Amino acid sequence: MLLMSSVLAQDPKSDIVGLWQITLVKVGDQTMTPDARWMRFNTDLSQESGNGWFQHSYGTYTFDSKQNILKTSNTNMPKDPNGPFKVAFDDQGVTWERMEDGMKVVVFLEKTSKLPSTMRDDVLGLWKLTESEGKEALFANKPKQEDYLFIRWDGKFVIGSENGKKYGVYNVHAHKPEIEFIPYGDVERSFWRISDGEDGFSLQLLNTEDQITRSFQRLSEFPN
């Protein structure tokens, strides 16, 4: 009960409660930028974390506002073998610092009002094939009215064309703008680089020496 009062009564500037996005992580002399990684601390001392719109862990936390020491514990993940974080607040946000495997780790976070999105989140939905360059076996080589790509939330995709439908599963790389399509049947898996466009996105085939691209724009309903 005293700990709960400590969390709620501290200076708002140093209030750990709320939604935070991790903007940068330094491990030794290496710097990494997590893909839409976030953590949420609640007033009941529960916490959740995830990447983009996907929450992958949850548990509890303690925060000593006098010494600025933060300790998290996840219910559905292996126990964290490292010690607590030393927390420092500034006008830009907050930093967490601790030692992991003999290396100094510094995590930079900024408060946010909504969940950030990953590349996987951004490509979800129904898309019309608008442009094609080069030949390959997955998508149509000459776009027509019937051609579409439906990227589902459950890791599956549907490609529609005048010749019927192709089904399969997909993986979006966690740290690079790349997507892997694994079709059911005889069509081989393929790897594509994702590039954002003004009204959609483009794909460039990676496992080839040829220049092969496909461009898409969002649709609100399936083509007839």
C-alpha cells in the first residue's frame, strides 16, 4: 500500500505511469532502434509490453521514486536474470540504465498517447496490385482489375487474380522492412523488400538478380 502511494504521489515529471515507446537502445558501443517497442505502466502496479499493435508480455513492476529504481517482472516470460534499472527523467523522456552480461545497457524512452505501429501492422489489410515490373510466379506480371493482395492479421495471405486465388503464410522481419511469402503448393517462397509509398507500398524481390517489383494501393472492398 505504501508503494502504491509512492507511485501515485510523485512529481508528474518523474511519473513512470503511462505508455512509453522505446526509441533507442545502447548496448556497450552498439546502438539499436527497436521496431515500435513499447511498455505501459499502470497505477495498479501491473505492466504490459509489446511491439506495434501486438502485446507479447505482461506482469508487474515496482518503482522506488526516491532512488529511481525500476524492477519489472513478466508473468508469461522467463525470469529476467539481470538487476533493476536506474531511471533518469529529463525533458525528452526517460532513460533506464543497468549492466547486462558485463555490458552497460541504456534504454531511451518517450511518453506517447497511442501504440506505435510496425511494418507488419502497416501492411495489414486489402491491397490492389497497380504496377508490375519483371516476371515471377507469385503475383500477376500484368496487373488487371481482379488482382489483389489480402494480408490477414493471423499470418496468412490471399492473392487474387483472374486465374483464381493463391493462399499461404507470411513473415515480416522484426528489424528490417522485409516480408517473406510462403505459398501453399508448388510456388516457391520469396523474400521482398517493403518500401512505403504515398498511397500504399511497393515490394522488390530480393532472392533474384533481376529487377522485379510490385506496387499496391489500399482497397476498401474486394474486386468483383
